[in-house]
Amino acid sequence: MAGVVAIVLLGDAVLRAGWGEMLLLAPWVLLAVWTVYTVMYASMIQTDAGGATVQNFLRRTRVPWGAVSDIRLHYQVVFVLHSGAQVKAFGGPVAGRPARVAPGRDAPRREPPALRELSEIREQWDAAADAGAPAAASAAPTKTWDVAAIAAFAALVAWAVIALLITGGPA
């Protein structure tokens, strides 16, 4: 949705002021889109046979299955490591509140999506343990940054600085 709003705003700038003015306005609109992406969409959990990759905003943590002692859902998915440390996943399934039911009616019993997704993550963890995941001592979590998103941010900031230099700064 933020991308659509950005396209409309920048299209309007082209129609009203021309391409040059739009290029001076674009970094500010795109910085807002980048912020929405980072806050709302970048956080996630990806799993594979070797472990889980948890991305919280711009920080990625690779957790090998051999380092995991428990996986639980407490507001968000939490990977508990053998060392006692916890890796919380902001972008995974979250515990929702129960559905409201009208008085005198029975609530239909259905499995919440968060529990279903948590069970899928646990199944991959169990499958890795059955396949002989490396011992906890050799399976340490690694942390990295989302380099592509940070590079995009740096490019947008540089573009914004150039736009400020061209226009003479804020009025």
C-alpha cells in the first residue's frame, strides 16, 4: 500500500512540476516507503533443514537446529537455545486473542494460524533432530545484517543529501 501511495505522489509531482522536481522530492517519499518496509515487512522467520533464520528489522540471526533446546510461542515465536539465550522472532506468527462469541452461542473450535505455523516450525526442528543435527557445541547462532536494505537506505540518504544541496536546504 505504501508503494502505491508513493507512486501516486511521485506521479502527481511529475504531472504538476516535472521530472526534475520529482527527482528532488523522490528520496523523501522513498525513505518513508523504506521505513514502512523495515518496520512492517522485513521481520520474518525462514526455516530449512539446517535451521531457522530469524530477521528482526535489519538484523538476521541464523539459528542451527542443533543449538535449539525449545521453541515456544509467547507473544511471538521464541527459540530457546541450549546456552539459555533466547532468540525472539518479531516477524513470525503471534499469539492472537480468542475470538469473541455472541452470548448463548458456542464458539467453533479451530486451530489458530499461529499455532499451526508454530507446529510446522517444530516439525522441521524435530526432523532435523531425527536426522542427526550437529551437537549444540558446534552449532552456534550467527548474526548478520540485511545488507541489501542497509545499502538501499544509504543510497536514499545520499540522494536526499544531494537533493538538499541542489535546493539549498530546507526553507
